[in-house]
Amino acid sequence: MEIITVEQKILKKNDEIATELRKKFDEANVLVINMVSSPGSGKTSIIERTLKIISPALSVGVIEGDIQTSLDAERIAQFNIPVAQIITNGTCHLEARMIEQAVNQLPLKDLDVLFIENVGNLVCPSSYYLGEHARVVIMSVTEGEDKPLKYPAMFSKSCVLLMNKIDLLPHIIFDIAKAKKFALKINPDLKIYETSCYDNTGIMQWCDWITNELKLRRCNSPS
Amino acid sequence: MEIITVEQKILKKNDEIATELRKKFDEANVLVINMVSSPGSGKTSIIERTLKIISPALSVGVIEGDIQTSLDAERIAQFNIPVAQIITNGTCHLEARMIEQAVNQLPLKDLDVLFIENVGNLVCPSSYYLGEHARVVIMSVTEGEDKPLKYPAMFSKSCVLLMNKIDLLPHIIFDIAKAKKFALKINPDLKIYETSCYDNTGIMQWCDWITNELKLRRCNSPS
């Protein structure tokens, strides 16, 4: 009982900070995308490929969330864009209070798009809203078709699914139609793109989604 | 402060139950192996391939941990061995109290080996001791070389690393020597096997590790 209360308090406090963050993001007119997945599904590689296409036409920033190491932030820093590193020191997800500190290191008002690369974990990050406009889940085809059914919270709270590493399809047993059916069973509104960071399949379509989303938000923006 | 105290209390209580479980496992003379990994690294497939080799010569039971669905337990049940399913309903790891309930459904005294397939999560299960004799971490080569550095707790608390899906090496950019170096940097005592569930590479060697471990424990057992 005590545990549940503490957990609820943590999530309530997190949501309050996230709601404030969302206001800040909207005021800065920046589209914020929270990238979530299992470890090694290709979040950093997808961000790298995306930057190659949308930057510098769009001004992009990245917040890198890791339990340990700044390896991913170092990869992204090579693009000469603003990057903030969060090292969670064992915490298995990013929380709004961590983002609050990280955004202070970024020129938020100069950005068009801000990617938040969450900790590689298909479970816990699903409970923590970070004030983002869109949550994007990445699933590698090497992980098997059943992942949406086994980790439903992450798929139900995302608006885009990047089915990644599809260049490996000829070498594995993976029924992509079945995987999509499972994902849409959990979330019928999920927009699905098949992607590969090896041959860039689907990366342009995914980038089009980002630029469209940005246009839509700016059209609807009161400012 | 309050949160930390509650967390410490939970972990302390977990360790107490796990220590009792360990006594129970030792009394039953059963080798208990806790299988941990990211989602989709191949835990269930490894168990399936292992069962084909070591069962029925050895009597094996399996505890399947999942957040949702009993898909994995259904796969294992086809081997006609005792299987207990734990559905954690959102909890991102198995805890000793869950194992305590699950073992009551199993003929513990008749078993030689008990596999516990943990929730697919490279972070949280590392904090929860389940009374096991060995923790085995599975890492798919598709996840990238840096996983041991980025998720060090799991690798430092495991005694075996199965580097899985190595049949995919010709199709990906993955430096296996580098990955092993990173794993051994985190844990110099880690025993590493390269495995594939497609062509059975390394499965026999991994099964030899199990049978040797079983012999060693029974030799050293006071009973």
C-alpha cells in the first residue's frame, strides 16, 4: 500500500513537471519527439540518419538518455548540433525532472525539432511522460513479431512505430504482416514505417512524417 | 529520501525471500538458472534448443516471466515439461516473492535444472536476486557492441554471456572481439559462448556448461 502510494506520487509529480515542459516546448515552437525501444533496436542510428536528411534545413537538438556512458551523445555530437547528455546512474527510464535540467543546456527557442533518446527499455519509460508531442517506438525485426503483445504499454502510448533493420528480413524468420497486425491490435492508430539504417529504406518517409508534423503544429499554433 | 527508503526496503525484503528460495533449491538439489536479456534477444529460443539437448536425460522445469501474455510458456509447454507462468501485469522484472509462488506449482524435488526466464529488460531485473545459482545474460549481436558498457549492472552480475544470433554476423556491422572486450571489461570472470538458434552453433557447448555446473554442485553438495 505504501509502495503504491509512493509510486503514484512519483508519477503525479512527473506529470506535473512534464505538463510545464510541454508549455515550454509549445512556447519555443519546437516539436519534441521521445524515442523509445529495447536496447539495441537502433534509436541512435535512426537519429543519425534523420539528421543527415533534415539538418541543417531544420534546426535540431538531441537529449541523450543513458544509464551509463556518453557513447551515444558522442556519436550525435559529430553532427555539430546541440546535444545534452543525461546519465541516469542506474535509473531505468528518463523522467521529466531530468529533461527539465537538460533543456536548460539547449537553445530551445532556436530549435525546430528536439529528439529525446530514452533509455533502452521497452517497459519502464512507458510510464513517464516527458512533455513530448510524439512518442515513437522503434522495434527491430530481429526481436520477433510478438513484442507489441508482450510489451503493450509502450506500443499503445506511441503514435509511430519504426520497424527497423528490415534489411535483415532475408536472413531471419520474421512475419512482418503478423508483427504489424499485433502492433495495430494494441494500437489501431499507430503509423508504421519500415526502416533500415544500412540502406536508408523508409528514412525519407519517416523524415516526411516529422516535417509534416512540424507544419501541422505550426499551422495550428496560436502564435 | 522517502522513495529511497521504500526502494531499499523492497530490495531487502526481496533478498530475504530469495535467500530462503536458495535454501529450498539447494535442498531439492536443483540447479537454478536466471536468464536475463533485452526483449527479443532469444531467451525462449535458447531454452527451447537447450531442452532438445539436455531433456529428457535431465529433468528440467521452466518458470516463464512476462508482463503480458503466456506466449513463451505455451512454446515451452510443447516439450511436456513442468512450466509455471508468471504474468507481472506491468512490473518490469521478476521478484523473489513471484518465484516463491511459482515454485509451488512445480515438482521441485524431481528436477535437475530449473530455468527462470526473466522479463525482457536489460536494466531492472539486475537488482532482484531470485535465489538462483547462476545468472546468464543473453545479448544478440544485432544489439551492437556497446551494450555491456551501457548496461553494466546486468553484465557484472552474470556469470555467463550467450552472444546470440551469430548466424547474422555476415549481414551486420558488428565487431565481436570488441563486444567481448567490453563485456570482459565489465566482468573479467564472464564465461562467453557464441550461439545461434538457427544453426545451433554453440548450443552444445552451453549445454556442457550446464551439465558440468550441475556435476560440480552435486559433488560439492553435503547431501
